[in-house]
Amino acid sequence: MTKASKAMRFFFFNAATIILIGIWLTGFDQVHWFLYAVPVFFLFAAAVGICPGLIMAQKIFGKD
């Protein structure tokens, strides 16, 4: 199984943080529940290093 590099994990963390700040500025009760899925997946990928989307992309397009 392919693990995300440190740079990719840092990107996932920063992207999740920016999305969560946007949700906070909009209002937690105003956004649709599905918008929470992306930062949760990004934080999981940043913490564990396993990103299902990255693994699927490498299987489909090949490893660089």
C-alpha cells in the first residue's frame, strides 16, 4: 500500500484547515452536512498517511 509523502500529508492538513475555517466563517449550522466529509477525509489522510483517492489514482494512472 502506498503511503502519502510528508509534503502531501502537510497539504491535506492545510486544505482541511482552510475548508474548516470557511465552514466556521459561513456558520456551522448553515452548511450542508456533506461539506464536512472532505476535511474529515483530509485530516484522516494527514494523520495516518493513507489516502484512498491517491491510491485509486495511482492504480488507474500508474505511479510516476
